[in-house]
Amino acid sequence: MVSTPLVVAASFAYLMLLFAVAYLGDRRAREGRSIIGNAWVYALSMGVYCTAWTYFGSVGRAASAGLWFLPIYLGPTLGMLLAWMLLRKMIRIARVHRITSIADFIGSRYGKSRLLAALVTLIAVVGIVPYVALQLKAIATGYSLLTSGHALSGGGTAGAAWWRDSTLYIALVLAGFTIAFGTRHLDTTERHEGMVAAIAVESVVKLLAFLAVGAFVTWGLFEGLGDIFTRASARADLQPLLSLGAESRFAGGQWFALTLLSTLSLFFLPRQFQMMVVENVDERHVRRAAWAFPLYLLLINVFVLPIALGGLLRTAGGAADAETFVLSLPLATGHPGLALVAFIGGLSAATGMIVVEAVAVSTMVCNDLVIPLLLRRGPGPGGNLTGTLLGIRRGVIVALLLLGYLYFRIAGEAYALVSIGLISFAAVAQFAPPLLGGMYWKGGTRAGTLAGLGAGFALWVYTLMLPSIAKSGWMPAGFMTKGLLGIPLLRPEQLLGLSGLDSLTHSLLWSLLANAGLYVGVSLWRAPSARETSQAVLFVDVFERPVPGGVAGPVFWRGRAHAGDLRALATRFLGDAAAQRLFDEFARLRGVDGVAAIEADAQLVQFVERALAGAIGGASAHAMVASVVEEEPLDLDDVMRILDEASQLRAYSHALEEKSRSLERATAELRDANAQLKSLDRLKDDFMSSVTHELRTPLTSIRAFAELMVDDPAMDAAQRQRFLGLVVAETERLTRLVNQVLDMAKIEAGHAEWRAAEVDLRALVTTAVQTTAEVFRERGARVEVDMPEHVPPLHADPDRLLQVLLNLLSNAAKFVPAGYGRVRIRLRTNAERASIEVEDNGPGVPLEDQQLVFERFRQGGEVTNRPQGTGLGLPISRRIVEHFGGRMWLRSEPGRGACFGFDLPWRHDEGTGKDREARARSMAVAPT
Amino acid sequence: MRSQRLRSQRLLALFALGWLLLDFPLLTLWDRQVLVAGLPLLPLALFAGWAALIGAAAWICEADDEPD
């Protein structure tokens, strides 16, 4: 046992902590530094799904039915797999239309129907009250167990006078807490960042607390999971808990029903809708939440079965007390501290659910029930209504918790937590047909939805809600066994004689069947009206609409309005500052100069209506705006025409975009081509000036010698002969140069003639060495040849290859040191290529020149001691090698000789000019 | 957009697989009185299947957007 003041103090301290987190979250949101703009926070905030029902009820369910607690969590796991499609669409629709509750969603979809929104609100409230009662019951039971050592049982506190009932005070405290959390100020988007932050923290706390108890039971009281399960298997009474009980004919159907029910609840419980849709900051967060939230569910369920079995093994109480095992096991084994932690976890779970549910329901009741009544005769005179709106919401929160308390007093004692929760689940599952249908089917109508929801809800009340009250003894139970009016076919749990199903599956089957059937059937009865059609298009095709925000996209409105009237309306419901901001934003979106210049057109009307929808709900906003403007009703043809225009506009803008993109592409291509041309032009100029320069040198000397001989007719014959010899040598050099320039030009222009033959590389190398042997001998250099015995033939032009090889060898001959030169020729082959390298022991090529030697007229070495040569040998060689699909490279460390080499593929299919160029550009100078 | 459509389809397929795996009648395959590593088969199979589903979902959701 734990002393009462300690429990109360710890609980309050914890609530204050949550409040501090919420306060911080709100403050950061106002400063624009949101702390919830994070996919993990989003996923954790979904943890509000796990309430006291999960925390206490799962263990109870596991203790009595074994694995049957699991479908409630498998359903959401499966549901989250659809979140990327379904939830993202819900979020987008809600954002575009400023939808703030599930009632608003359904009401707006079916032609902004107030009646429909009110019906949905009614179902939500009636369905949720038992759920709130469940939370109160859990806290009350836990508190009683912790402070007095025994749980509420039988009469419990129900027998005591109501003003001495601690549960009532718990309810009131939680109401105050919720008011402080969710209705401190009115926000047009109904976003509560602080609340989301607090719920995320709350989710972590309850998970950790539950895991702590689980670990304590598993390893503190037993020797691990294996120990618990082995002992449980040995007990005949516990063994059934480890199987499905599949021998029952309807077990499969029941499992399916539970899974389906929880899948639907994940999306349609008001608190889940609030957290997942309304409070979502960024659609992309859904991606992470789609697996992170199921992981959360898995973690919080891991220890449910061990705790249930452990509790049953340790205590004699049996399954009846199992719902409090989380508290009673630590208490009974002398760990009151852990029990307090567990209680805080449970309090956390219950508080989180109540806060979010109450905020969500208060928004619905205020917007869709109270405001329509309040404003039945138009907005009326009078000033700012924001205060009234807040007041209404606060009143609704208190009322909801008191209703929950009432249900707890009436029916709470008779039912297990899980059963109460499932009743609520079945109620909100009724939202599935109109909501899912409304998002994917344009044919659903208001009448169909009213009929479906009405019938589904009525059947839910009759087959599930009333029996639960009757079983608690607050109603004569006669109709249960004999049927309404004594007609056996109307027995609520065996309607039309359908028997064998458990009451939940039975109720779900009938209510969803009637709901979906009437929804589709009545919708098909009559074509949708103009407004239904326009809303259907906006909802179903939400992803095909351009910008969410209201200025773009089709506008289904026609009539006359005054900006002043709309401004006054906005001020009444949003306050002066918010209305000013709203009109400023519209002016900015339209690009007009200030608020005064705004024209009251259809788009302004729609813009204001959407903003109001955030504050008072879509249906009421529509009614309010309609009361200050003169609207001409649209007929179906108008809607179709507007849609056509919008889609034409969209097609035009699409075509324009496409056109401008292709223009941009063409411009870029032209720019590239121009740049390339310019660089080619510059290269040509460089080439021309180099060629003329190279031609001038021999010409100059020829002219000089010729002039000498002309000027001096008496020159002796030997001298004249020597001069003539020099002239001939210079002329030869000139010829060689011209030939090479021509050769180069031919190759570059693609006019060179290539012979194709099988080349014997060994013979080629031998020929080249023999041809240059004399030159090397003159330089006193030694030539070594290193090649394999057998080399397969290579497909290329033998003359051109010889030209390359001769060029490399004569280069080497020029650079080796006189007297002790050494040149090594290496031929190597592998499966794909053959390579030939010519290595010398000359001075090598300086690093800065290595890039240049393959360019035209860039001879290596200093200009002053340049050896003889035209500077075209290597560039020509490189182009020949590239022509045959090979690469040419230079490896050289200055001072340690140079090694020129090339490789060739055995067989080369002539590539296009383009890829030859590409290869040339990417050629590596030194593949070391 | 194309990669988003692919992701949607993968998740839809996983959803179908999940229903098959975690529902009757395939679920009864595990419903035997057998201990695996000291743990009963049915809960083990349920939790393992569940975890595998989450793992696959994480893989699909966290995969980078492929270029269109």
C-alpha cells in the first residue's frame, strides 16, 4: 500500500509536468520554433490509441481469453500500412478545406450538411461516453487499490454518497486539465502543438512504466519468459490461454471482426482523427509513423501475456482481478514504488485519452451542434464571438466528463474495461462507410449517408448499447430474452435469429451491413445535387487539385458580396487581429495593393468561408457566409461547366509549363553548342598560328642560305654544296611537317583512310625496332624487347600502328642520354586488350607538361633545347590509337625516364565519332 | 510521383499479406502445443509475424524516393 497523500502528490506532479511540456510546446509554436515538427513525435502522439484500456484491460483480457487481446493491436498495424494512401488523403482534404473534426469532414463532404455533421457528432458523443467512463473507472480502481489495498468491487464507491466519491473529483480535475490544455485560446486551424507534445511525452511514460512492470514480473518474480510459459503450460487451467480456441465455429469470424473494428477505430476515433489528421504538421511524417506506431504497439504488448500468466500463477484470485495485475503484483510482492510508477503510467494513459478525446469532441459539439442552434437566425448583431466559442467548448468538456462519470456509475461496475472499449469502437466504426466512400466515390449523397449512419447507429444502440445497460440492471432485461414487443426475431443479440456470434461481432455485422447498404442504395436512388457534386469532386480528386489554399482551383460560387460584410463576419468569429491577418494574406495571394483594394469576388467568399470553417465548422461557416452575401444557386450544369473550365485551365497551364520546359532545354542545348563552337574556333586559331610558326623556322633558314648564295656568286663549291645540303634538309623537314599537318587534318575530319587487317603484333614490334635500330645505334642506346611467345592477331591497320610505334621509338631515341641510353619495349596481353609500352631512361617529362604532350605543337622540354620534331607525332598517334578503341598514356617521374604506352582491344567495332570524342576528352594521362 | 505510386502498391500488397498472415485460417497453423526455445509456438509466431510486418513496412517506407 502507498499513502494517499503520496499518490495524490505524485499524480499532480505528473500532470503538472505534462502541463509544463504543453506550455513549452505552445510557446515554441508561437515563436515559430515548433517542437512537434518531427515524424517521431507524430508517431508517438498516435500512441494516444493506447489508453487505460490497453494499460489495464489487455492484461485482464489476456488472463481470461489468452491471445484474444491481440487483434485490437494487429488491426491498427494493418491499418497503418494503408496510412500512406488513406491517411495522407484525409490530411490533404482536411488541410484544403480547413476541416477540424470528423463530423466536419463528413458534413462538408456531403454538401456542407449541418444535419449530417450534427448526426455524426451525436454518434461520436454517445459512442465515446462509455470510453471516457472506462478511463475514469481505471483511474478510480487503480487509486483505490494503491491506497487501500483492494480494488473497487461490487458496490465499491457506488454505494457511497456522490459527493464523497473520489471518481467524481478525478473527473472534474481532468476536465480542468483538459480545458487548460486544449481551449486556452481559439485557433482557426484547431491545432494544439502543446497538447501534441504532452501526448508524445505521455506515450513514452506509459510505455516505459508498462515495460518496467513487465520486466519486473518476468525476471523479478520468475526466471524469464521461458519459466512463465513452461509453468503455465503445465497448468491445465492456463493451457487454453496459449491457444486460439479455434474449435469454436465462429472464432475466425470474431477474430476478423475484432481486427476490422480496430483498423477502423484507428482512423475514425475522434481522438485519433484529431492527432493523426488535424494535428499533423507535415504529410511526409506519415511515412515514418506507418511503421513506428505499429512498433510502439508491439512493444507495449510484449509483456501483456507474461504479466497475465505470471499474475495467474502467483495469485489465487483468478481472471477476475487480472485487470489490476499491473498494480497488484508489485504491491503484493512488496514493491510499492514500482506500483506507484505503474499507477502513474496508467494515469498517463487515461489522461492522454481524455484530454484529446474531450478536445476533439468539444470542437465537434461546439461547431456542429451548439453553433447551428445559436446562429439559427444568422450571425445577428453584437460583437466578437470568440469568447462565447471558448466558453461553449469548456462547457462541453465538463459535460462530457460528467457524462462519463454518470455512465461509470450506471454501467461501469458490470463490465470489464475491454468490453466497454469495444462498444465505443463499434460506434465509431459507423463512420467508415460514409468517410471511406466519400473519399473514393463521387456518387455518395447526403440522403444516402443520413440513411446509412442513422440505421447503423440505431442498430448499434439496439444490439450493443441497450444490452450493456440492461445487463447492468438499470433497464428491464426482458427484451433481451424475449425480443422487443415479445417478437423473438427482434432479440437484440440474436437479431432475425442470427445466433452463434458473440454480441460484438453480431452488432458489428448488422450495423455495418445496414449502414453500408443504405449508404450505397439510397445514394444510387437519386443523382447527387450540384453542391454534393462539387464537394465530391473537391474531396475525391484532392491530389489532382493544384495549390491547397483556396485561391487556385475551381470556385463553386456565384453571386454578389461586399468585402466589408465578409470582413465584419470574420471579425466576429475570429477576432479583429486574426481577421486582419486573413485579409492581408488574401491581398498578398491576389497580388493586390492592400486590403482596401480587394474585390469581393467568388474567391474571396470561398477564402473567408474556409477560414471560418476552421473556427466554427464547414457547415456553419457556409451558413454564416451565405447570410451576408447574395448567392445565386448553382445547378448541376454550372458545376460541370466550372469543372470543365478548371480542367481546361489546368490543361493549358500544364501545356504552358511543358512548353517552357522544352524551350529551356533547347536554350541550354544551343548554349552548349555555341560554347563548343567557340572553343573549336579558338583551337583552330591556335593551330593556325602554331603551324605558321613551325613553317616559318625552316623557311627562314632556307631563305637565309639561298640569299647567302645569291649575294656571293663567288662562293666556293664546297661551301655552296654544304648550304645546298642544309636547304634540302630544311625542305625535307618542311615537307614532313606539311604531310603531318595534312594527316592530322584528315584524321580529325574523319577523311583518313584506314585499312583493316589482322596485325601480328610481334612482327610489328620487330619491324619497328629494326627500322629504328640505326638511330639508336648512333645515340649509343641499347634497345630491349620484352614480349610473350604467342600473341593472337589484332584487328587494325598495320601501317598506322607501325606509325605509332615508330613515333614512340623515335621520341625515345631523341630523349635518351647519349652513350648510355636504354629503351625497353614491352608487349602485354590479356583477355580483352593488348598493350605496348616504350620506356626510356631519359630526363622524363615534368609534371606540368604531362597534360600537354598529347596536344598539337606542344613538345616536351624547354623551348631552347627542344629536339628536332614537329610536335604532331604524339597527337597523331593518340588519334590513331583512339580510332581503334584504345587509350594512350604517359607515365613519368621527372628525372627517371618516361614511359609512353597504348593499349588496343582485340577487335573494335568502329564507334561513332561522338564516342571517340568522348573517349578522347576523358583520356587519362597517367593510369598509374 | 512514380516512386510514391510504387510505395503505395507495395504497402497495399503488404496489407494483404498481413491480413492473411495474422488472421484465420492461416493462424490456426501455429495453434499447437509445441514449445520453441521454451516459448509456446502460437504467441511466438504471432509476435514474429507482427515484427516481420513492421520490418517490411519500415523498409518500404524509409527507402529513398527513386528518381522519376
